[in-house]
Amino acid sequence: MLMPDNRIIMFLFSADLSNCKLISFPDGVFKVLRSVSENICVITLADNEMKALSSKFFLTFTQLRELDLQGNVLTKLPDAVGEMEHLTSINLANNSFSIFPDKLTEIATLERINLEGNSITEIPVEKLSAMPALKWLNVRSNPLDSNTQSALQSPHNFDILSTTES
């Protein structure tokens, strides 16, 4: 929206599709939100039955700041997630991840990662330590192997919530 003094006002939106029994992100929603997809900064898809999220999702909602996918049955994320230039928070708690979604370490703006309640055994601690914005990582209730538990005990530039805390 252009104001009389030539300032541009941008409207930012959030979309909440939690508890909708979704098994995938509906194509119809892509069509409905096409004209405002650049303005959507928060999407909540919590507590659905989603097994996968397509690359199209991340290529469409390029301005996302926060993404909540907790309580689904996701096992992986598409590589396109690594191209998110504005994402600061991702909630992947209580899904079915057995492998840490490595592409998350490529998101320079990411501050918060929640992976509580998955089946992850290894965490790429060195890659996480190299992330410039990371402030908080939650890996509670994951069957972390002893090497990962040891690596998490070392001091880091971000807070770690894990089952190994003393």
C-alpha cells in the first residue's frame, strides 16, 4: 500500500492451520494465498498428520520468520528449507525425525530450533556452533548417542535444552 508521502506500508500476515487433520499442505491454500504469500511471516501447521512438506511450500513462503510444525509425523524436510533467508524460529517437536534436518544449519537467521520428542540420535554440534544467529536448541526426549551427549556438555554460544542437563 502506497501512502500519500510515497512511503510503502506492508501488511504482514500469519496463517494458522493447526488441528485440521492435514496430511499435506493443500494446493488450494497455495492458490488462495498466492497474492499475499510474500507478506506471510508466521505459519502454524501444528497437530496435523503431515508426513512431508514440499519444496513448493518453502519456495512460496519465502518471507517466513516462524514455522510451527510440531505434532505431525514428519521424518525429513526438503532441501529448499536451507534457502529460507528470514526464518528465525522452527518448531519440529513431537514429529518422527530420526536424523537431524541438516539443512537447518544453512539458515543464517535461525535463532530457535525445537526438536523435542523425536527419535534423533546425533546432532551436528559443530555445524550448529557455526550458525551466527542460533540462540536456543531443544533436543529433549531424543535418544541421543553418547558422543552427542558429550558434545552437548561443552560450552556453546547458544542455550541447549537436552536430557543430559545436570
